Amino acid sequence: MAENIILGSRTYSVNLRRSGSNFSLQIDDKEYEGTFSRTRNRGLEITMEDRRSVCYAEKKSDETYVFAGGVNYVLRRQSLRAGSTVPEEQGEDLVLSPITGKMLERKFENGSKIKEGDVVIVLEAMKMEHRLKSPRDGTISRITSVDVGSPVKEGEIMFELGEE
């Protein structure tokens, strides 16, 4: 879904699509492709156009604070539909795998209505279970097609919520 990102006094139209550790990013009329991975100290290593960068981000309310290339940035998200700032709760509709592991259980299917805190996916890594829970009430608009027992990569899309 395309969003407006406000950086300082400028607004950019941004569309980010992720698949596993790959991404494509469209900013206004320019398109970029690259890869990403998490670092041990909670950073994000990004490789794009043969350049590698490490950045850090922290979300607070409707703002995201990003430190990249020695510069601090403050980003605000806006929905293109509503034209208003997206609250934190609505910005967290996409749930990614936090680990590389194995799919143990998929408790819901596309179209299922779920409540905040419902366990949707159970993963296993290093003999420990990781329960991926719904961040809010809603309906599952997309869920992973990974089969039970199959491998899952860190950063892979597990499920996405639509409207309630």
C-alpha cells in the first residue's frame, strides 16, 4: 500500500514491498531494489545499488526516528486514502517472521476474523516456539502459504490484517 512519508517539510509517495530478505521500494517516480537483514544489535543492514548501509529505527507514536549514514531523520507516515497521520495501531498490519525457523502451526486462514493478542502463527527455532500474535482486532487479508514443517526466513511476511 502506498503511503505518504513526511521528512522535514517534504512529502514523498512511498510504496515498499518485501519478500523474504528482498525488497522493492518506490519513492515518487524512482524505483529501487535491494536486500535487508537484522544485525545482532537490532540494526538493519541494507544493500541497495551495490551499497551497504546499517541503520537503526525506533517508532514512537506516529513518528519513526531513523539513524542512517551518520544522520538522524524523523519520518511521519500518512495514509494516501485519508490524508491524515496513520496511528501506530494501524501502521502495524503486516507481521513478519522475527526469526529463521520452521512453520509449526497456522491457526487461521485468509478471511478469518481475529482479536488483538490471538496467536496466528507458531514458529520453531532452536527448539523454542515463537508465537506470532495479532497486533489488533481485524480480518486476515493475507497469510503465508508456507506449509507446516517447512522453513521460514527472517523478515518473511507471515500475515497481514485488513479492516475489522
